[in-house]
Amino acid sequence: MDLAQKKCVPCEGGAAPLTKKQIEPYRNQITGWELVDDAALRKKFRFKNFREAMAFVNKVAALAEQESHHPDIRIAWNKVTLELSTHAIQGLSENDFIMSAKINML
């Protein structure tokens, strides 16, 4: 199933994060996201100005609330950096890949 069509599910602590081998098939389904220490996904976005950057951040925030899975967000005028990981398991879960696919569609 297309990741962007899936819904994030609550992740309980105690579940194991995805292994490097489990991560690879998911990475093939997302574009532009960097794998950070096999524990997070990061993508940098550039916009024309601060207003466009904030409009994008607000769309990401609405999506994050809808999916109950929230990225770390850094804003520097016309640049936005998003980082996804599942804090409860200190690594990556399918939710991170679902969110990255949905963010790519914004």
C-alpha cells in the first residue's frame, strides 16, 4: 500500500525500532529524506520568503495533529528543516515513513 494512503498508529514504548534492513524498502518510497544514524529522517525545504515557509509549517502542523505524529521543526527565515523519529522507541517506525510521504505531498 502507498505510504501516503496509510494512517499513523500510536506507538508504545517497548516496541523495537526498525532495523536497517527493515528501513530500506520504506526509503525507496520517499523522496529527498536523509537517513540520520538509522534513527531519524531529515529533509530541508527552501521557500521564497518567511511567509511561504510559515505557511508550509502550518500545513505540516495540521497534518501532524491529524496523524498524531509530530516532527521536530526548525525554521530559519526561508528554510525549514523537518526531522521525524518515533521518540517512544528512540528510532524509526512505519509512522515516520507515512508522515514523510504525506509531507512530500503538501
